[in-house]
Amino acid sequence: MQLYPVSFFQPRPAQPHLPLFVFFPGMDGTGKLLYKQIDSLAARFDIRCLAIASNDLTDWAGLVDRSLQLIATELTQGRKVYFCGESFGACFAMQVAGQMSAKICKLVLINPASSLVRLPWLLGGSSVIRLLPDALYPLSARILVNFLIDADRVAAPDRQSLLNAMLSVQPQSAAWRLDLLRHFQIHAVLPKIINIPVLLIAGELDRLLPSLPEVRILQELLPKSKTTLLPNSGHACLLEKDIYLADLL
């Protein structure tokens, strides 16, 4: 059986009469951390979550090509298509959207990791991960969770789900994904998505990335963009108790 770097995770039965909603996940790559948003989104969309293999070392071009193949199987004449990318997934979504911009009804970018280029300490993270003994990798993931969420806004089971998703990624793949972000060129992508309506969402209390200034920069560069700020939210805002993506849309 041929293995692919990217596959579809389908959280609900297909609803081909509804617009297609494609979720591009964060660094965990599982596609499963959208679960708190599924019920409200499923009333309006036919949902597909892209999932990246836990040991994958495919470059951006390969990931984009495979995603385009998957999405093409779901397209019908005149069907509306929404893309939503979170963090790492925002960079991923922008590149795929740039290859099919005429078909995208809206592109949603949540705490986009395109801001990573302004954080030298994170840019070197891939080297650090590669040097970590295997026994220390789970500990580093647990520490990182504290930067991703505010414990008061994310229930304990959801914090555990986040940690489990992070630990599902093999260390060499986590380092590779940081390298992908380091080589992501936002200014090469922007001209390809400039005509797509874009919703930029930022958690104002993001402790991992400078998401607030990043979405303000992107809003200046994307003439069809609008910004929604979440004043009390952190980086992994889709796991928070009072955040409903369907309402933000």
C-alpha cells in the first residue's frame, strides 16, 4: 500500500450539498484538534481536516501537491470552498490557496506562524530538538503546552488532548516542520492570494508567537482581509472554552 504524507481526516459524514471546509492543522499535524469546533461548523460546512503523517519529512512542494490532489476529489462545479489554517497550518493553507485562488471563497488564518521569522530563538528550535535525547522530548512538549494555552481557559481533558497530539509527532518530524517554517517565504505567497477574501484571527495573549502584530502586517498586505482579535485568547485558541469558530466566520 502506498503511503502519502498528507491524508484527509473526516470528522463527520460527508455533506456534499454544503460548502467544503478544509482545516490545515498546526505543528501537531493530526487534524484532530479541531474537535471542539466540529459540532457548530458541521451545521454549515462539509468538513475535511488535513492530517500529516507523524514521521513525515516532505518539503512544502510535496505537501502542497498532495493536498491539491485530495481537495480536487471533493470539488464539484460551483461548490464553495473555505480554507482554515492554524499556526503552521496557516502557512500551509496560504500556499495551497495560492494554487487554486479562483476557487476559494474565504481563507481563514489563525495565529499564523509566518511571524516565526522575527523570532530567532524559535528559528533555532529545530536544531535543539534534534539534539534532545529521546527521553527529554516529552518533557519539552509538556513545557511548550504552557506557552500554547492558558490553563484557566482550556479544560484539563483538552489540555491533555493537545499534549497527546504534540507527542504523536516524532522528534525528527517536529524539527523538520520548524525548518519548513524557517524557509516559508510569505512575500512569495502573498501575490497569489491577494484576491482571496481573508479573515485574520489573532489571540492577543498569544505567548508563543507575536500573532497580533503579524495579523496587522498581513492586513496591510492583503486588501481583501479583515481582522478579528480575541482579547483573552492564547495560541491554541480553538481549544478554549468560549471560542466558537463558526460564530467568528
